[in-house]
Amino acid sequence: MEVLTFINLSKLKNMKTKNIFLALIAIAFGLFSCADESKKPILTYEDAIKGGYAKLIEQSDKLINVLNETTINASKYTYSVEFVDTENGKLVTEYRLDLTYVAAGGASKSVTGFKTWSQDQLTDGPNGLRALIGIEITAPDMMAALGLTANDLGPGDQFRVEGFVQLSDGNVYGFANSSAAVNGSAFQGHFNYTLPAACPSDLTGSYAYEGYEYDFSAIPWSCSTDSGAGSVDIVAMGGGTYYFTDWSFGAYVACWGGGVVDFDGLNFTDVCTEVSYTGFTDSFGDKWDFAGSSIAGNVWDIHWINTYGEAGKGRVLYTGGADWPITLK
């Protein structure tokens, strides 16, 4: 009677470190052979194809800051990887990165072998595997490889990096021929990554405002005041988009008692310090217009009017009397 061999996952925690490593690699790559061709599929470790991959140890933020040439030249992505194979990374003969630049408009440029490392450039990592510690991918290096200048870059552009690990048997492993387990969070496979070109934006906070020239004359009643003052929050929605918690700047509190409308449908977007209004519909479906608004010094003067017949103006003051770090498109 033929004895079939399976890997018992419940006993992995009792195996020696090397055996755990070997078993997990076979499972992670999802490649197997059969003990008997007439009785497949039967998973056996001995006949499994064992691959290799780069496992992420640590990394910095991924961002190419395209605010200006100085910030571009200072932009870099730093990360460390260790190499996983059946010999603790000693089978790796090459780690290669290919690079593609994709402009926001869709045009692209690529280079193969943007960076390569060989086995003699690896070191012993913190977990007993061969490793590369402190890899730096800089914006100037990428631009030089692709024949780009700082003037070519803009918000929404992307630098896409594809990583490949070649073993001593000649097999090459990348994202496409590795399993979901390897590429997922459990095994921390780090083949491909993208460095987006953008400008960091952080306008969140609480700001003093002065509301004035409230106008409700288009509706059948009027309010008893045409001005107010207080504080308003700028709330981040992600991707450089924000909203004010009170776009009426005190008018709704004076006339309605506040709390009658959600303002997150009205928003603005900051792209490399240039602000534009990008959301114009409140929770009641009324359209808002901000024509006549301006930013000068520490005052953001916002003029608003909506299709319900309400209007007003608000001066939002930047913290500490400093100038707003943005302009209005």
C-alpha cells in the first residue's frame, strides 16, 4: 500500500526553524507535484517546486514631492528586504528592479535593469537570511535613468517599480508568478511598488472666522443679524480634498440655529498649494457658488451663494497671523 505524504499545518509550530521555512515556501508558491500521476493532486514537499522572493523588513513613505525642483531632488524611498529561499537567501544570484514612469496623461517610459544587486552585495540580515538593508530609490536616479527632468514631473504622475529575484537554477520570480500568499501581508513579498508624484497637504485644523453680509432676502423671511464670528474646522477627506464644517461661516447658526445641513458635499482640493473648489452640492441638493473668493496674506475670503436663496461671506484667518500657504486657482 502506498503511503501518501501531506504537510500537517497544525504541527508546524513544533518543527525546527529551517523545516518551517521549507514547508511554508512550498505552500506559499502554490506549486506542487504528485506522488503518483494516477492519483493527483497529492501534495508532497519533496516534489514541490521551491522558489524565492524578497520579503519586506522596513520601509519609508512612498512619495515624490513635486512641489518644486528642490523637493523633487530630495525625494526618495528607502526600504530593506531579506531573501527567502530554501537556503536562507544563498540561492539568490540577482535582485533586479525595472522602472516605468507613467505621466498623469497616460504617456509612459520604461527602463529594464534600473538597479541590480548580486549575491556578493547581500549581507546577513536580522533574521538569518541574506538581505539588502537601506535600499535608496531617489527621484534624481529615476529621472536620470528615464531621461526626465524636474520640469517633466507633475501631480498624478507615477514611478512604477517591478522587482525580480533570480536563483542559481536560472529561475526568475516576480509578482506575476508568485502566489497570493507570497504577495500578501502574511509573507510580506515585496516585488512591485509605486511611487506617486504629489505634494503633501495638511490643512486640517481649527481656524477663526469672521462672517459678514449674510443675505437671506431671497426667501420669505429675514434673519436678525448679518454678521458673526467663531471658529471653523477644516476636515480632510483624503487625497488633498477638504471641507469646512460650516461653509456659511455663522449664517446658519444665526438664522437656523445650526445643525440643519451637512457640509461635506461642499469641498475644496489642494494640489501643490493651489486650491480650487471641487464640491458644490449640500445635503439638501442645493448648489453653491463661490465666485468672488480670494486668498491674500492670512485671510481667505470666501463668498458664497446657493440656489435656496441664501448668501454670505466669510473671512477665514490663518493660524498665528501667518500667510496662508496656498493660493486660489
